[in-house]
Amino acid sequence: MSTLNSKLQTPNIPRNARIYIAGHRGLVGSGIWRAFERRGFTNLLGKSRDEVNLINQQAVDDFFAAEKPEYVVLVAAKVGGILANSTYRGQFIYENLMIEMNVIHAAKVHGVKKLLFLGSSCIYPKMAPQPMLEEYLLTGPLETTNEPYAVAKIAGIRLCDAYNRQYGTNFISAMPTNMYGPGDNYHPENSHVLPAFIRRFHEAKEQGLEKVTCWGSGSPLREFLYSDDLAEACIFLMENINYADVAHEDSTGTVQSHINVGSGSEISIKALAEIVADVVGYKGEIEWDRSKPDGTPRKLMDSSKLRKLGWEPKVKIREGIGRAYQDFLERYTG
């Protein structure tokens, strides 16, 4: 059954609807949870990994059978920066594939009215034209450092699309750019670049270090989106956009149904480090270790499709970093 030529009519989500946020304790999931609460939703469902192991198909099916969620936001994933992606390649592809397959399939089996799957900008080819349009998916080789994670996310997109076309489900996919904000992971080895900078420069300031060494050349350009801005985009998509609103055939005849979510602004890693150092109050030297990999040279999302539908980001990078640093101080130094 194809939904490409007929819109699925979904009324506004009732404020007492049972909404399951898979991954509600993480950076993105916690922001989405707060955004739903701000709008008066009263029946949010969230489970820790100890309560429901999303890698276990039976555990996921039992949860859906017992809790009967009507709407699902799938944020749960194994994530990390370049080092983590390079070190745990098998875990990144296996765990992410299992989480996606189990949750999306259970949503179909148990009649979920709508599901939002969150992917990543790393699904696009390493040398994709910039800014990256949705139609660039699968048009070239991926960045090798995070290829296992990217492949898993691409599989999730395609699973949603396949279920929509065969079963008439209403599963949509959003591809966020690099995220940061309250609830981030500040692990010294497994975190993403921005929270890693926050921790590194904070510790350097506290220890009185004269120099901080960062990976790569500092030249790659990256786009960052504050987590609350992404949360607002997710609520917007859940309440206003259906699969048929975004699904279309590209120039090759392939159906594309995912939608980009980005800030529309990019910054070099070197400039980012300098802003973080300034916000944190670190006054020492920043040195770049060019023997370490840079990753993709440039990653800017084209989010014009979502903006035309009515969403806009609000938090600028320096303001967001200031908020993130306060969160770090409260969680790790309070």
C-alpha cells in the first residue's frame, strides 16, 4: 500500500495521549520530554535500559503490549564522537540496528498512530555537495570513521519508508545536525566535539594548564543545533507533518521521506574551540594535533524544507554554549 498520493489525516495529538519517548534520559530525549511537558502532555512514557532493553526484541514487544503507546519518538541510540565510532564499530552498527528494528517493528505490530525516528547528518556522503539536501542520501561513499553508525541510521530511514508503503503506517524520519545542550555526554573519550571541548577547557582552567591540545587541524566546518531547538522541531513534526507530506520521488525515482533539521549556520572546529574556551574562561594556548583525523571536511544541512513548513531555530551558538556550560557545572562540579 502506497501513501504517496493520499495524505494520512492525523488530528492534533490529545494532551492525554500515551507518548513513548525511547531514549528519554539522553541529550535529545530529555529535551523532547521537556517540550512535551511544556505543552501540557500528561501521559509520557519513558523507560531506562534496565527497565526495557531495546536491543532485546521480546522485551520491546512485551513493553508495547503492556503500555500500549499511541505515539512514539525514537531517539534511543548508541552515540559518540570520532574516537568512540572508530573504536566500537561493531557495537555501533549492531546496537543501533537492533534498537531501530525492534522499536519500529513493535510500533507497526501494536498499531502506533505515528512514529518519529531520529537519525543523523552522518547519513550523507562524505563529499556530498553543500549544503546537504535530503536527496543526497546514498549518492556516494560515507565518512569511514562513523560509517557503521551511519549505515544503521540509513537502515532505520528505509525501514520506516518500507513499512509506510507496505502497511500504511505513518512513520516519519528527521535528520538532526550536531546536537549540544543540557543533558549532554561529557565523557573525556566518548563524547562529541562540543561537550568534549567544554570539559577539556574547564579542566584545563581548573588545573592551570598553559596549553590544550585538540585533534586534527581545526579546519573542518560543522553545524550545531541546541537541543531545545531540536525538541521544538520534533514536536512540530509530530503534531503537523505526516509521511505523505514529506515523501517524494527524487530524480532517480527513489522515494525520499526523511527531513533535515539544522540551524543553517556553520563554524570551523577551530573557531568553536575558541568560543568554548572564552565562555569557560580558559586563557591558555590551543594547539592542534594534525596527526589525528579531521573527519568530514564540511557538514551543513539544507533545512529549507522544514523551514518552509513553519519551523525556525532560536538559540545562537554562543548563547547555547553558555547554557551548556552551566549544565556541565551543575552536573559535574556542583
